[in-house]
Amino acid sequence: AFVENIPEIYILSLLFFSPHFLYLLISVSVLTMDPIPGLSKLTVSSSKKIVLNCSDGKSFEIDEAVARKSKLIADMIESGCDGPIPLQNVTGKTLEKVIEYCKRHVVEFGPSDEDDEEAAEKLAIWDAEFIKVDEETIFHLILAANYLNIEGLLSLTCKTVADYIKDKTPEEVRQIFGIENDYTPEEEEAVRKENVWAFDPNQ
Amino acid sequence: MSDLPREMEEEVLSRLPVTSLGEVRSTCKKWNSITKGESFLKRHMCEAAEGAAKKKQKQRKGIGIKVVMLLENRVSLMSVNLLYPSIEPIGNIGAEGVGISEIFHCDGLFLCVTTGEKKLLVWNPYLGQRRWIEPRSCYHIFDRYALGYEKKKKKHKVLRFVNNYDPRAKHRFCELEIYSLDSNSWKVVDDFTPDWRIELYQRGLSLKGNTYWYAHEKSSPGRTIGVADFLICFDFETERFGPRLPLPFHGFVGDTVTLSSVREEQVAVLFQRFGAPALTVKIWISTKIEPNAVSWGSLFLAVDMRPLIDVRFYRHAGSFFVDEEEKVAVVLQKDKGKPYPNKHITAYIIASNGYLKLVDLGQSRDFRRCPLVCSYVPSSVPIDSNLLHH
């Protein structure tokens, strides 16, 4: 008599939602009971958050996996640093950009993006767009990547500046980077003469 | 940029190709000294040698293997991309307008012999330094040269020896002397009485500071059968030639035998028997090579040239290098071209499975010269050109 009175839709919805309901039941019971230590960490999928404090007072909360892209921070976590991490050498504006890079480049599980050709190309395109910033920002990123020890970002930023220098004449490079020409005409000629015996595409 | 610490400037500049260094050094004194330092060179080499696994990725991006080629009296740094394939010059040397007829590479230095009036020259392209080497008396037309170094103190030396019968002077010249780069002086070695011969067109291969040649036992003129052939090494440490080293084949005068360096650690030898139609080209790579011992690996590559295009690499040519991962060899050759008697320099890319690609490297106008390829590993060995003559 009890079953006859329940409309079909309730039975259907119960059947439909039951796997999730069961999962929730199990999770909740495991959480409260915690029969196996650490099991709660596995069933609850959100990872630990790390707080980073910048030199200008700004604060950022990011996933641990993202923070670990920085070898400096990873080492600090390994050696037991639990609270917010102070980064005196990085401003908020730069750190925001650095975090953007780390988020895109974090490898959760499975093969690294670099092994899959298509994924690698997509990543390269993202990198090219990411690095389209002004000169001052790139230099701040280079310093930050070096301080935080983020290999990929250091490589990307340095290569970008190098590519910029590559196809310019010395005079153009001096103007762009504000470098003074400290050669006398004789010294300049001597350097040019040395170049005669170096592999140069212009010879 | 000037706000960046020196270490960061090095990081940026080390990502520039070797061919941009000239312009970088002309920019300001600081960059000139940064790019000549030992730590910079190390960083640069790390960048370049970023793992063989990434080599294919690099080749897809158009970054190829770097080798040095001597084509038509000009030395160029070439980028070889085996995927497309393409061989492009990425940098030449002005060389003060001098033509080069022979070139040897050792430890980032090159020993060159000029065309025309024979002069000897040692230079380091990475630093852009060069030194002309004056002969003790004069250079002989049958001279053979080599560049090497003493391992212990890394003292670089140039070997000059001659072991030939000169028909005009009607006597045999047999001399051996060694030039030391730091003392800028020649030293004659007296007890040089070799019982072997090296054909004039055979080029020495510099490896780990010593030089290896393909040689034959001395025999009566005209006798070609049963003449022993072997590898012989000049040890720059003891300043003597070593014992006869066995080869994985037996060649005769007239066969094509050339040597090449593999990873600057082992020797690769190419062998093609003389004969028409052109026979198989075989290449072996050594597993151990020292002045007094050699062991050979199994056959690296064997290509029957007959069905392909019946090419016999002239014994004067056949300069080559191998790519171990791709299992190919790149061999330089002078082909008959049109209109006769013009010849073309061609690079043959061959593999055991019948793979064959040709890359044209331009016309050859100087009939005396053969195209040469050698490896190049930059180093910061200084060559002071300001030493006074003795």
C-alpha cells in the first residue's frame, strides 16, 4: 500500500539521484568518522591554498599546485612553512601576472603538455599572447621569475627579450634599452675587425 | 635593461644565436665582456644542447644541427634540418678576403690553410680572434697539418709533417715539427721515420685533442693488392705517432675512405669500394677510440648506391657527418652538372632503408677544391694575436 501511493515521478527521481545521494552519504559518513586517516583528503577534492604577500601589501590566495611552480615556494612548503608566504621582492602587479602564468602551466596529472604536440602548440600560442606586454613589465617578470625560481617563465621572458635584440642593429638596441655607447671610434673599429673572424650572417 | 643585474643580462644574451654575438659585442663594452666570459659560454652551450629529445621539436621549428662547411674556399656555419631537409648558411666569415683551402676543427678552434700563397692560420670564431702562423722555414706543397692539444695542461699545438717523394726535387721529404700556441715557436721532432703513407687527399680528424688519419703500409710503387690499411693517430701528448689501429674493413688505394667525428667522442668511418657501378657505402662508429686502441661497433649504415643513383663518392670528397638518432648520414659530393664542365656541390642524405634526399649547395667553380664538413663546438680558448714574431 505504501509503494502504490508514491507517484512514479518520485520513484524515478529517487532512482535518478540515488548514486549521488549515496556518494554524499558515504562522503559525509567518512568525513565524520574518518576511519582511515587521510582518506578524507582524497574524497574531498579541493587542494590546499597558499597565501602570498607582496611587497606592496597585496595578498593572493592560490592553489598549492600552482604555487609549487615556484621552486622557492615549493622548498618553503617542503620545509614546513604553513602560514602566508612573504615575497618582499615582488609587487602585486607583477605577481598577478606570474600567477596567471603558473595557473596555465600547472600540470595536475597525466602526461605533460610538452609531450603532446597539439597541446604544446596551444601552449606556445598562449605564451606568445601572455608575453605581449611592455618592456618594463617583462623586466619585472624576469626578476620575479629569477627570484621565485620559475624556470619556464624565466626562459620565456629572456627568450622574448633576446628575440627582440636579435634582428636589430647595435644602434637600435642602444636606443631601445637606453644603453650608452662607450666605445671610442678606434675601439669600435677593433671590435668590428674581430667580427670578421666570427660567424656573421651579414658577411 | 641596464637595471637588470649582470646575471640576468647573461640569461638574456645567452639565448641569442652564436651569429648575433658580433653585433651584441659592438653595442657596448659591458656586453662585449659578458659574452666572452666562461660562465656565459657555459650558459650558451646549455641552451644549445637542450636535450636530444627536444631536437625533433627544434627541427620542426626550423632550428637545425649546426656544422661548419668549407665550400668554394669559404667557411660557413650551416644549419642542417633533416626533416625538410634543408642546409642553409647562417653565418659566414669575412676572413679578410682570404680563401681557405683546408680546415680542421679542434676544441672550438679552427686551423686553416689558405689558397694561393700557402699560409697557416688558427682562429676562434666564438671570440673572433685569429693568429697567422709563420713557418720555421717555409711551407711545403706536400705538407700535412693537424691541430690538437695536450690533455693535461690544455696546451694547443699545430702539427706539420711531410712524408712524400717530391719528383721535382728528386728526393723524399720526411719532416715533422710541432708549433706550440703559447710559446709561438716550432720544435722539430727528429726521429720521424714512418713505415706508412697517407694519401695526399686524406684529411686528418681531430678528436679529443689527437688527430687520426687513414693510412696504408708503405709499399713499392704500383703495388695495390695486399697492402695493409689502418688508422693511425698522432698523440699530441707524447708528440709521436701511435701504433696501427685496425679498421672494420680492408680498403685499397683508390677506395673512398673518410672520417668524421661523432659527438666529439667517437670516430665514424665511411667506406665505399672503388668500382663501377657504384657499390655499397658503409659507415661504422667506434665504441672506443684512443691513440693506441680502437674498437668498432656494428655497422651503423649500409646503403647500396646502385639502385639509387649510382653515385660513387670521389675519394677526394665524401666528407660526411652522421645523426645517430635519425640513423642518417649526410655526405658531401661534387656532381657533374650542366653545362659541362661545371660541377655542383650536393649533400646526400642517406639511410639504410633506402631513404635518400639531395640538397644542392651551389655551383662549384674551383675544380681543385672539395667540399668539407666538420663539427663545431664553441669554446673560449683565447688566441692572442699580439705575440711578436721570434
